[in-house]
Amino acid sequence: MLAKLEELHNHFMTLEERLSDPEIVTDQKKYAKLNKEYKGMQEIINEYRTYKSVLGNVSSAKEMLSDPDAEMQAMAKEELSLLEPQQAELEEKLKYLLIPKDPEDSLDIVMEIRSGTGGDEAAIFAGDLFRMYTKFFDNQKWKHEIISLNEGSSGGYSKVVMEVFGHEVFGKLKFESGAHRVQRVPKTESQGRVHTSAATVVIMPKYEIEDIEIKKDDLRTDTFRASGAGGQHVNKTESGVRFTHLPTGIVAESTDSRSQHKNREIAMQRLYQKIQESTKEKAYQEQKNKRKSLVGTGDRSDKIRTYNFPQNRCTDHRINLTLYSLGKVMDGELTEVIEKLQVAENASKMLDTEA
């Protein structure tokens, strides 16, 4: 473990030097990429430095045990009684931090929220989820940019697509993909009956286009007119983009933006993710005897969470977590849920490593 930590520390110091290189500083894209990696390593490096300091103090205290002075020996024993538990605690934390991270965790995302079953109430709930997430973004000091926003007929939204930028965005939000179910009395319900509606959330990592390795010869590109909401919003140009990956037959398209350039970017992100998912699915089928992740597949058909308003209850079905603080959750206080999902994922990774 120490050798691995020292290797990481040396890499961290190299990053620190490179970030002060004038050539890197003037290249905003390269600087942002390196700075993101540097910030992502800070926690484990700080813990490692503390651990090294504790190890040094433990070694000094053990040397004091052989001192002929009884008072010095007593002092050393007292110091060791404090240092050794601290050493053990730091070792456990470092083992946890050394669990291989998903390389996609540091990526920004494209997020889609769509109303599902439940008519107008589903669109209203999709709007509630949109507000919940944007409040969470603010708490995390992340930025977001709306790509498209389709309003529901009685409030809320039938579909929202946005980009989210910040530190470890995908790592925190990847568990949100799936079907979110709401149970409450709709405003339109005169008899006070509780209805169940749903909205789906899709979290898509945002890859750098130049990092996506798809051969041009393997790609067919089609452009088409995107259907609009009518009137002045009808798209009169071929802004819709569709990519077909010829070797696999996988198709991805986007009509979310009025800009063909933005639609090309989104369609390519979707295509790359579909190819990645197809590859992962093949690998999963080959190793299906291995343990299934505790947090599910993130497929939109999974009912991942229920928001029950009459009981003030939020339940995440993947980890059997129930919180009776739905009001806080809807106000963007998602940290507890997300942290418990991350712990479940890391516990699963630790078990797989040990197996």
C-alpha cells in the first residue's frame, strides 16, 4: 500500500509542477483537465501526508520505549495509545480511497428529465425534480446550462435537457438514472385520492469529443429538420443530427437544440455512451456469475426511488434507504442519499477486490 501511495504522491507533485508551467497555463483546455485531476487527488494525498506523519511519530515513540528513563517510557506508552488507533483509522481510510475510481466520475454530464406515466401530474413532478436538482447544483457550487425545456400543459415540464459542469459531477449523479416515482394527491384531484406518477432521469457523462475514438469510416451521418412546437418555433433548417455506427448498427440522434453544432455534440455523446454500454453489457454477460452491483444498472426501466408526500417519505429501493425528510430532499438536500449510494458501490468494489 505504501508503495502505491508514494507513487500517487509523486504523480501529484508532477501535476503541481505542470500546473505552474506557462505553456500549460496559457492552454485553458489542458490546464482545466490537469487541474481537475489535481483536485481529484487532493483528498488522498492529504490523508497520506497525515499518515506518514503519524507513522514517523509512532516510530519515534517506539524508540522512546527503550529509554532507561521510566518517565520517558511512560510518556511513550501514552503517546502510542493515542497514535496507534489513529494509524489504524488512517489505514482503513486510505484503503477505501485507493479503491479504483470509475474514470468517468470526474466528467461533466448531460442530464435529461422526462415526464413518464401519470399525465399532467407526471409533468408537474418532472418540474419538481428539475427544481430539486438545480438546488442541489447550487449547493455543490456547480454550473448548469439549459439545452431544451418543454413545458407541460398544466405546469412542470414534459422534458428538460441540460449540461452540468463542476467537480465530480458524474461521480455523484450517476446513481440518479432511472425511474423516479411520486405518490401524492394531485392539485386537480377533488376527492383527495393519492395518485402515483413517474418521471425518468438519464445521466450521461460528457466526453471530450476529441477523446471519443470512433472511426469516421464506421459512421454514417444524417441531418434532418427537427419537429418543433409549431408557429415560430418550427425548425426550418436541418438542425437535427443522426449518427449510425455501421459495425454495430447503433443509432443515436439529437434534436434537443436549435443549433446543429450542439446537436452533433449531443448525438455523438449519446452514440459513444450506447457503444460503451453495449461493450459493458457483453462483458457483463460473459461474467454474469460475478456479483451484481448493489446500486443497480441505472437503466431507466428501474424504479430507483419513491417520493411519498403524504408520509413525508423518500425511499431509495436499491439500498433500502428510507428518509422521513422529503421536504429537505425536494429542497436539494441529496447529499445523504448520494453518499450512501457511493458507500454501497465502494463496498461492492471492495468485496469484488477481495474475492
